[in-house]
Amino acid sequence: MRFGYHNHDFEFNTKLKDQLLYDLILKHTDPSLVIQQLDIGNMLGAGGNALEVIKKYPGRFPSMHVKDEIKSAKGEMNNAYESTVLGKGVMPVKQIIDLGEKTGGTQHFIIEQESYQGQKPIDAMKANLAIMKKWGYE
């Protein structure tokens, strides 16, 4: 059994001694003891970039929360974004998950959507699953 850490947004806009909190977390955790579950949507509103993080820390992300984000006045994490159906937002989701699989060490892709823009949650999840299958992930 290993301990896991799932990021939110504050790790990408909080600094200690000129270092981002997320960089400090990854630099000071042993990958054999602590897995990182990268939430690609949570970081966006705080300035995080999933592609850059995966490139900077290859092999560190066995698990990933897969999200797409749209601009929103209300936002989910007190920022300007909320989640939406994959492929409908501003994030290069397929590129991120492909890089996660190729160099990030990602084996588990967990679709997460927390806002639905008037759509029923079950319908949004059906659409997300269809998109993941279209992209070659089953």
C-alpha cells in the first residue's frame, strides 16, 4: 500500500521560498511511497499546465483525473473555470492523457466532471466515455 496525493489548485499558485508548492511536494516525496494523482482540470485556474508538469516529472503520475474545462463566471474552485464534457473545453485533453500514458507513468484514467451545463450527469458521463473510447482508451 502506498500513500497518494491528489492536487487541487492552490499548489499551482502558492509559493514557499520562490518555489511552487506542487514542485516542493514532488521534490520531497519518494515515488516508491507516494503516488501522485494528477488532476489536470484543478490546476488550470491557478496557472498550472498539465503538459508541462508531466514533462517535468516523468513517471510520477500513475493515476490521473481526466477533465476538460470551460470559462465560467462561477467556477468550481473559486476561479474562472468549470468542468465540462471532454473535448468541449479549452484543454488539450487527448494530448495530456497521451503524454501521461507515454511518459507520465499513467495507468489509471478517472473521468471527473463536476459541472454539467444543464445536462444530466449520466448523459455527460456517457458522452465522456464515448470520447475516451474514440481516443483509444477503454
